[in-house]
Amino acid sequence: MGGSMRRVMLVALLGAAVVVLLSTAAGAIAKSTGFKTGTYKLKPPGYSVTLKHAKCGGKLAFCVALPRSPVIRCQGGAGQTERVGNFATPVALSKAGTVTEHAPITGSHPIPGAPVPTGVSTFSIAFTKNGTAIGYVEVRLVTVFAGLSIPCAGKVKFTAKLG
């Protein structure tokens, strides 16, 4: 009876040790696996980015969106301001916490008699797991007038903090 009692105690101790190890590992994984969700306020101020755990791109993921498109001053051409394309539809964040999206844009200052300027805008952001992010928004478009191509490009870098 003494030998079987020792075996039972040994099995009980090993079982308890396994439970403790598994619960400790699960707690560590739960604390370190994700990015902080919510609304991130951008600097320069006036805009925000949302990060939430939801379904986007057909799967459950961390999803990021730029709800309101910023205006950027272009260099070149007449130095006009242009609105960044639409990035309000949430897209899935990579496992590394980054996303770069492109959207077509049309110029808001067409020259009479010339085709409407067209181009592309970019939204790029990289999140950290401590509630901050860095990124940029950019516009690039070309106006064609009298056979000349007049480029207009602008880029604004930003930092973001969970609000």
C-alpha cells in the first residue's frame, strides 16, 4: 500500500505541476499576443486612425482604418492642396503590425480644357504593442496641359498614440 500511495502522490504532484505550467504559459501568451485596439490620435493633429479586432478582408484580424481623409499640400504644379484617397474601409493588419494601402485619386483643381488630374494616394502605418504608431499619407498626381505633364506630390509623416 505504501508504494501505491507514493505513485498516486507522484501522479498528483506531476498533474499539479502541469496545470501550473499551462496556466502560466497561457497567461503570458494572452498578455503578449496583440496590439492595443482603439482610436489613435495623429500628430500633426486633426485626424485619427482606428484599430479594432474584427472581421476584415474575409477573416478575423486586427483591422485598421483612416476614417477621414487628410488634405496634403502638393509640391510642384501650382502647389495646391489635395485630399488623400478613401481609406475608411478597414483592412487587415499584418502580423508585424503594418499596413500600406493605395487608392486612386482625382485632382480637385482641374485646368479648364485639360483632362482631370489623376494619381494615387498612399496610407502606411506601423503599430507597436505599447499603443503607439508611426506612418505617413502621400499623394501623387499629374496634370496634363498643352502636352506638358505637371506633377504634384506631397507626403506627411505622422506619429500616433492611443487616445
